[in-house]
Amino acid sequence: MALAPDAASRRGHLLWAARPRCVSHAVEMWRATLLQIRSVSRSFGELRALDDVSFAVEPGRMTGFVGANGSGKTTTMRIILGVLAPHGGTVTWNGAPVTQGVRQRFGYMPEERGLYPKMRVADQITYLGRLHGLDRATAQHNTRDLLEQLNLESRAGDPIEELSLGNQQRAQIAAALVHDPELLILDEPFSGLDPIAVETVLGVLRERAARGVPVLFSSHQLDLVERLCDDLVIIAGGAIAASGGREELRDKFGSRRFQMVVGDDAGWIRDVPGVQIVELDGPRAVFEVADGIAPAPELAGRVESTQDARDQVVLDAALRRGSVHSFGPVTPSLAEIFREVV
Amino acid sequence: MSADTARTGGTSFLASTRLIAEREIRTQTASKGFWINFGVIVVGIFVLSIVPGLFGGGEPSVATVGSDAARVAEAAELDTQPVPDRASAEVLVQAGDVDAAIVPDPEGSSPLGLRIVAEQSSPDDIVAALSVSPPVDLLNPSEVSDGLQFLVVFLFALVFFMASFIFGMAIAQSVVTEKQTRIIEILVATVPVRALLTGKIAGHSVLAFGQITVIALATPVALRLGGHDDLLSTIAGPLGWFVPFFALGFVLLACMWAVAGSMVSRQEDLGSSTSLVSTLIMIPYFGVIFFRDNDLVMTVLSYVPFSAPLAMPARLFSGDAQGWEPVVTLVILIVAVAASIMMASRLYSGSLLQTGARVRLGRAWARTD
Ligand SMILES: Nc1ncnc2c1ncn2[C@@H]1O[C@H](COP(=O)(O)OP(=O)(O)OP(=O)(O)O)[C@@H](O)[C@H]1O
Ligand SMILES: [Mg+2]
């Protein structure tokens, strides 16, 4: 996962080292079909909507793009699709700039949905397939397959405007997929879908990713993103706050936070230096340990990192006071990471 | 989806344009309004030609009683219908089957020995045909009578006006629909904006030219049915010039309509941005009709891009224009069309993604997006 080191450190957010496997040979091959966003900026008048945004979307991986309202997700996606021009930075595909011809092979589901309201579902999707360069027979064939996959085949002959909102949304997804795109950019593809439809669409997207298509999708449904994505990009106020593999992000945040249940009141933990209480409820305490504190003298030489040292100090203290029922790192949910980073 | 998906190797500019034009044509021809408009025009042409009198009619028709009357009427090239007596002649006049009757004058008060019987007013054309008047020598004879000239110019102007307006409005609506439904975002991400604009204009132009061709083919038939063969031979010449001027003039205005459509985001706001284009159509329409007799104004109008498509054929028709003049005007029009396509593409792409109620021209031109 490429990072925006300047932006992230300037904003005081955590920074993750590149995943170890990124140096592997496999990645060298992947680079061939990688979407790379480098130092992209964009302003609307006085408003700096995007500031030095950099990240990558890797082949075969579902990349979740999350951020608060107005943080710049849609703007970023529009720049990738050439709908908006960046005021700085580059977007590359296969290491080369994205041109009109390249873009034609991308699949895009815009935030503001839109199809021709009076055109029939199948005609419309076939038409868009042909605009993307398919011949008529292939476009028709793909349309039939997709409508079937999305359980929409019974509405194929109806004008879009006669479909329910959720079904229009499925048609919109079909429109983004009809030309077997090499890259998928989906702006909130799950909003407005019922749980069964979510699973259907999810299945379709997973299948694309499994074929090696990089998928970038934004969503406010963090539980869904957490379940679905391989990689995460978190944007806040137009700058990348965090990006990386899902597990990697979890580990990073989880390793700083611990939960402990002791025999009696855990209030004493307040007095341990370098420890920040998140939650304290009788015998149960959730706390975070700060970086950059020297190991307690009594543990010097026994532990390697300062962070480990600090949680070991707490455990040590707890054991000296009495029984410890449980002690361990807390794996944060995406929602928690999100709250912390944004 | 199959793994062996056939790609035509990306869509070229021309292929995209063709697809877009095709869709426009399909959409338009699938709408009832399109056919109703068309039907009204064609039926109108037949009604105008066949209903007697509206086009000035053929020769006046008369019922004649007696051989003297018949001889005089035939000499005056009137449409003659002999009847046995005055009573049956009066029946025909009353019924409107003939314009008048020429009957013998039993009282002998007329030097010709004939009387004319008409229904309500004195049939001046018949009286004139039967009168003896001194011959007139014209120094600069016009090939076509003044009234007929006006009529033909008026009809050409009307066809141009209606076609520009009806098809232009359809173009503007089609543009604004894409903005309003937001499908524009997918389209812009897929095909070049210039292909979008060109395809739209091409599609609607094909439809307009198709309709005009049908009208041009139906008009002679209608005129012949109505017995206006002489009129037919007079408009055949200017019709030849009208076609290229019409085509270029139409494309010129079509660009304007497309820009007008892209300047707003909702159908409801279309009126405000199309008023300028409407004016650009009205000016030549009324200009050519009102200043038909003013050589200077007509000469100027025939070189100004927006009015040239009407004014130049009109001047050719009345024999005022030199042979080289239409060629110069055609060149001017071609240059204007090229310039307007370039300008329209720029404004169009600059304004397509702005979603305010009214897009500012300056911003669209500057392409802040
Ligand atoms: N066309 C525009 N003109 C002016 N400002 C804009 C425009 N588009 C976006 N912005 C501004 O840019 C910022 C980022 O907007 P963007 O739509 O990218 O956010 P987002 O992350 O997609 O939000 P949401 O989750 O609500 O969809 C916002 O402050 C927005 O007001
Ligand atoms: Mg958005």
C-alpha cells in the first residue's frame, strides 16, 4: 500500500510501513495493473477538497474507501475517472497516465446514480457496453448474464423509471460491470440495497476481484467494509489519514489497546505512568499504552519495545495486587479505528 | 460473462459518435410527439395545396352559356364549363363549383353582348381577363411574380424556422436530460465530450434532413394534386440552393441549442437559456419576411451566418444575387459551423458537470472543472 507520508505525518496520524510482501516478486508483476494515485490535489474555489492524496488500488483486492461526509471520496473517484481534473498530482494505470482510451476500460458507479429513465433496462446496459467498446453480440450476452446474476432478468424489458430504487441501483451496478472492466470504481455501491441485495452485489464484486480486477469502493457502512475489503483507505478532510491492509490496520491499533479483568477494583491503573484509560468499570479496564516511554527500570533487558514494556508493567502490577482473570490486546472494529483516525 | 469477451479494441471517436447518434434517433422516433409534428406538417402541405384558393388557385373557372361566351372564355384561357342556360349556370355559381358564369346579354346593354354572373363580389380576375388593356413592357422583368416570390420565401422560411425550432428544442432537451438524470457522469467517463456533442447533433440532423427530404418529395406531389404545376417549376430551382444552406444553417443552430441545453441543469430552467437561441432563429425569419424588398438589408442578411440560410436563397430566387454570391456565403457558413462546433464543445464540456441552476458562460468557457 502506498502511503502519503508527508500528508499523514504532517497531520500527526499514524504511519504504517509498507507491507513486507510488497517487496516480493509478485508485486513487481502486479504493478502492471495497479492504479496509483500520487499527490493528487483539488480545490473548489477557496476550499481545498483534496490535499496531496496518494494511495494505490491493487489487483484482485477489494479496497474500501472510507471517510466522513465531505472528506473527498467522491472527488477522488471523479478525478480517477477524468470527470474532474486534478489541480496537481497524477493518476496512473499500468504505470502510464490514464487517458480516454484507458478510462473506457474502467467501470464506474457514480455517487449520483443516473441512467436514461425511459430506456429499457437491457437496452440501456447493452448500449453502455457498446459505448465502452463491446460489439453488439457481446454486449447483449454480458447484459443477459449480469441481469441474471443480479436477479433483475424479469425487469429487463421495463423502462428504468418503473423500477424500485433498489432495483435501479442493481441496474446501475450492471451498467458499471457490463464491459468486463479492468478496474472498478464504485461510489457507495451498497446504499439503498436490502440485505439480500447487498449479499448479491457483494458476490458479484468478489467474483470480479477474484478474477484479478482491482476494486475501489466507498461506503459509510463500516461493518460491511470491514467484512468485505482486503485493503482500506481512510480519508479525512481531503487528506489520507491511514491506508493499508485490513489486518495490518487492526494490528496497529489493536497493539496499543488492552483489556484487563482483575479480581477486585482496577482503579489503581490510573496511577501507572504512560497508560491512558479508555474505559474503567470496577474490575474491568480498557487502556492504551503510549509510545516512546522508556521501559520501566525493573523490566529493562527483558522486553524489546517500549510499548510491550508498558503493558507488561501493567500486567506486572496487576499480578502483584491479586488475581488477573484476563489480559490481552483489543482488536478494534473499523468503526473504532475510523473514529480514532478521522 | 465469458472470459473470451470480444472487444472491438476500444471505441473510436467515430464509433462513439455513431452509437450516440443512433440512440438519439431511436429515442426520438420512438416518441409520439415526433410523428405528430411530422404528420401535421405533411398533412398541412397537402391541405394548403389541394384546398382551392389558398395558393391563389389555378385559372378561374366559369360556366358559359352559348357559343359566344364559350369562345371568349377560352380565348382568355379560363377554365370553361359549358351549360345549356342561365338558370343552370346560376346553380353552379351558387354551389361554388365555378367562380362565375358568362351568359349572353339579352338586353344588349353590353357592347360585348355578354354578362358576367357571380355570387357575392365582382370577379375582378375574370373581368380583367376579358378586358382589353394596353400591353406593358417591363425593363427588368422578374422571372416570378411578386406575390408568388413572397409565398415561396415565406414557405422556405417557415420550414427552416419550424425545423430549427422543433429539432433544436429536442437537442437541448436531450442534453439537459442527461445532466438532470446524472447519466452524464458515466458518459463523460466513457466517451470524449466532443463525441457526445457531435453524436447528438448528427442524430438530430439526420432526423431533420430526413423530414425535410420527405417534405421536399411530398410538396411536388401535393402541388400537382392541387393543380399548381407552374408553381412547382418555379420552386424547383431555389429548392436546390435551399438544401445546402438549410443543412449548414441547421448544424450551426444545433450547436447553439446543445450549448443552451448544457447551460442549465433542469428541464424547468431550459426556457431561460434557450431564449437567446430562439432569437437567433427569429431574426432571420422575420428579417427575411419584413425586409424582402430592401435590397441593402437583404444583402447584409445574406452574409450573416444566422440569417444567410434564408436570405441567400431568397435573393437567388428573386434574381438579385450574382452567381458567385451563394458560394461565398456557403464558405462563410462552413467556417461559422466549424467555429461553432469548437466553441460549443468547449462550453459543453465546461458546463456539463456544473449543477447549479444556471451555469455561468464565463466559468464554462474557462473550464474551471
Ligand atoms: N462541484 C463542487 N463544487 C464545489 N465544492 C465541491 C464540489 N464537489 C465537491 N465539493 C466539496 O468538496 C468536498 C469533498 O466532497 P466529496 O463529494 O468528495 O465528499 P465525499 O467524501 O464524497 O462525501 P460524502 O460521504 O458525503 O459523499 C466537500 O467539502 C464538498 O463540499
Ligand atoms: Mg461522496
